[in-house]
Amino acid sequence: MPGFGETLLNVLDVEVGSKIGNMHMAHVMLDSGSEGTFVREGFAKKLDLKGRGVSASITMLGGAVETFDSHVYDLYLKGTQPTMLHKITALGIDRLNSVGSVDIEKIERMFHMNNNTLQRSSGTVDILIGVDHADLLRGETLKSGGLIAQKSPLGWSVFGGHSTDQKRRKVLNVQICKPVELTDYWITEALGVDVSNDHKAINICESEEAEMIESSCRKVGNRWLVPYPWAKDPANLADNKGQAVKMLKGLENRLSKSPYTDAYGSQIEEMVDLGFARKLNQAEIEDYKGPVHYIPHHAVVRPAKKSTPVRIVFNSSNSYNGESLNDYWFKGPDLLNNLHGVVLGFR
């Protein structure tokens, strides 16, 4: 057990959970020397948190830089006021410091505190809160010898001492790259054509769908993997092979009468080369037992574009037996600007 001649880190036990609850006790360190806030990935997994993908880099003593993929999580901490939760945003990291046990009763007597005023246990730190959440680092302080007791919004904690530890400690600098906002890929504002500062109101259903779609996305290497947001069981989709074959033959007939046949074929080959599509062999077709539904595609001709005069569009709104693939997906919120607002923007 460390003596009071050694340095005690500013650690306390706090109930922490996700937006929907699922509260667990966590070892929380308050660190005014840290510019960022961090959560141990193992603890985030325990809370079943769904983070947002980011890239981060660690600069270690000597200047060595290590880049890694991580997640940013939203957490909710219970404070001294039972009905109030403190929201923090933290970067996931594999491990944080560990703290040993101390004689809590002895410290409470030093500061003339009631029993169980200090909630501090030994073990691995789960969350480190830095100055980016400075409101949680403030509070009344008391001094006794080399120790400081602090009453932060999360509760009483104790830290300090006269360190005689001359061991060289690891110094790290962590830099978080700008989180990737997936909506940048489909909102018009990302193209620099925003016509209004008004935010479109979305209902609860749209908000839940958007959160579900975003939380299911994950970064694989340098690409984002976005799964299909199924709203209905795809097993109920009808096999529309006959319709798809007829539409393909019609497309071939139209292309044969236009100068864009080779360009269309090149677009298909490019999708294969990039790994976006591949041709199934007969064995795969026969062995597959899941639902089957074909998405027809057609050409959008853009003569002004010399490099890509033809663009291939897959029509998931194509209807067969009164249903389309779009009917089976969550749509999320409509992020396009209202047409009336766009027109007014040109006044």
C-alpha cells in the first residue's frame, strides 16, 4: 500500500453509462495536465457503446509517432447531484494507468471527513478526464500535509504527496484527427452549396434511423464499410431475375445504337478491378440458399464529361410485384434542402 510520501493520482469511483443507461462503476482520473479525455476500450465494450471512427496519433518521448484507428465515445457520468448526468466525449485507448490501494479511512480522518466520503478503489483507470472537460475538474479544495482533497462535480477525491520516485516516466502526446462525419458524403453543404443556415427538423423515428445507420458503419483500412440498413427481412424480397434480364437486354439494345457502348463496358470493368463487384461462378449460384433480388442498372449520359461520359446508376427503387428494394431499407432523415428554401436563396 503506498504511503503518503508517494504521489497519489486524482482518482475516484463514479457511476458511468451510455445514453440509454447501462450504468457501471468506473475508476475515473481527473488530470488537468491532459488536453484530451480518454476511455479504456475494454470499459467502452462493457457499456456496449457504439463509437464514431477516428484516426489518432501518439507522439512518444524521442519524437516517435504511432498512428492508429480508434473511436470517439459519448459517456454519461453521475455526479454529486443524483438527478444530473455529465456528458463527456472520450477517445478510446487500449489501456490507462493503474492505481494501488490506499488507507481511505486514514485520509478521511486527516481531512475530518465523514466515513465513505471518499469513493476510491484500486485497479485500472477506466476513464481519464482532461482539460477539454474543465468543468469537471473544478471544485472546492482542502490541504493537509502534501495531500489535496478536492470536491469536484463528480465527488470528493484526494491527490498529491511528496514523490521520491526518480524513475523516468513515459511522456505521450496524443493527437486526434478530425472525426469523419459520414453525413459529409451525402449532404449538399459538404459540396459548398449550402443555401440556408436553418437546420431541418427531424422526427424521433428519423433520428433513431440516422443513429442506427451511422453506428453500424465502421472503418476497414482506408475505406468505410456501410452495411445495408434493413427495415424488413430481405428473405421476403421476390426473385425478379426475369424482369432484370429483360431490362438488361433492353439496355444492351439501347447501348448498341449509341456511341457509349465501350464506355459503359469500361465502367463495369473498373468496378470489378476495384473490388466493388465480381462475377459469380455457377457453383456459387447453385450453392447459395439465401434471398435473391436483382438491381437493374442503366446509363446516365454526360457528353460534357470527357473522362467519364457515361455514369452507371443502380436503380434500387425499381418496383417488382409492387415492392422495391428501397421499401426494405431504413431511409434515415431527409438531409436535402427544401426546394422552396433553395429558390428563396437566389433572391
